[in-house]
Amino acid sequence: MAQRGGKRAGAGRKPGQVSQAKRAISEIAKDYAQDALDTLASIMKNDQETGGARVTAANALLDRAFGKPVAISMDGNGDDAPSITVNLTMAAPVKEIRVTRPDG
């Protein structure tokens, strides 16, 4: 009796390959990329927009220009985490910025 269904060696799309449908949609969307960026920039610069809309548009532009920021997790024991000391004087330029390790 022939086996039906289940995983077969060599079947299906190879890992990392994009389907033809997704590739086609991506190509169509690229036609609107400049308009989308212009719209985001317009919202960001428009004083009539809400602050939240302007910040969201600015973040979207920054993410596209520089990539999304990477989250940094610290384990809490302080071994690898540097301490940052910043001394500021009001109404004056920054006097000193010093980054030190916990051991000195």
C-alpha cells in the first residue's frame, strides 16, 4: 500500500526561499516606497499632527534608515555592564562624560 501524506524527502520549498506570490507583492509594493517615505516625512514635519503621530512617523523613518534598535539585556550582577557617569551643569555645555567599568 502506498504511503500518503506526511513529510517526504526533497518535497516543498527549500528553507530561506521566498514564494513567488510574496516576491510579486514585494515588487508591487516597491513602486509605492518613495510615496510612503514622503508621507511619513510629511506627518513627522506637520505641526498640526498629534505628537504621537509625529513620533511614530519619525521612528518609522529612523528604523528604515538605520535598522531597528537592538535590545540590550543585562544580567544584573554588574560584571559586564559598564556604569556611566555624566556630570551636567544647568544652562552650560556638558562638562564631562565618562564611561567607567565597575572595577574602576
